[in-house]
Amino acid sequence: MKYIISAIGKTKNQHEDLITDKYLKRIKNIQIKQYEVKFNNEQKKIEEEGLKLINSTPPNGKLVLLDEQGENLTSLELAKIILSWRDNNISYINFAIGGAFGNGDEIKKRATKILAFGKLTWPHQMVKMMIAEQIYRIETIIQGHPYHK
């Protein structure tokens, strides 16, 4: 399985990614893609951001949108979903993090799954860190490693 974390917005400070990098180094086959979209019109910006995230998903991949209105799953539940995708020859999973104005209708329609990290709103850097940790956790669950207790 290959993973992608695609995100809108750029890192403003290299220290913000230190914890994320810790997990990324532990995961095989992962890419980070970051995009900036510059439109003054909020709706056009949301639509263009969504297209960039959608287009980051390879043809044999699943798009998992991270959105505060998404479904709350346990790590074990998410690991089971990813394991079933892997067993069905899905090659890529793209975890997409939208922009500051939220996610548009098109990306919500195109997403295979919409997940939330609770009902709270999180800064993008923290979401990137949390999904990197969850990907690592999922891999350890699948491998039977004791990291997930």
C-alpha cells in the first residue's frame, strides 16, 4: 500500500513539521503533496483546492477526505477498511486536507470516505501530524506490531 497526504497550504515554519517528520520516516511508501491556491473569490478558491486534492489521487487509489463533519472511526476500524482496500488491490490511499475555508461539494462527492478527528476544528499542521501518526499506527496494526495497545 502506498500513501499520500495531500494538503492545501504551505508550512510556514520548519519546526511545525518535526513531529510529522518523525512518523513519516517510519512509514514506507508515503508522499506529501502541498498546494497553494490564490483566488480572491472564496468559492472559486474552495473549488480549485478540491480539484488539486482530487487530482492528487492516482487512478487505482482511494480518496479519504479529512473534514470536521466526517465520520469518527477508531484506529482499528480505519485499519480494517485500509486492509480490505489492500486486499482488493487498491494501490494508493490519498488522505486529503482541505484549505482554511473548508471543503467544497465536489470533493465531498468524489471522496471514498470522509473522516473527522472529532468535532473540533484543528490547524492544518496538526491534522497532517495526526494523520501521519494514524497511518503509522494502521501499518503497525496490520503487521501485528505492539505499537497500538
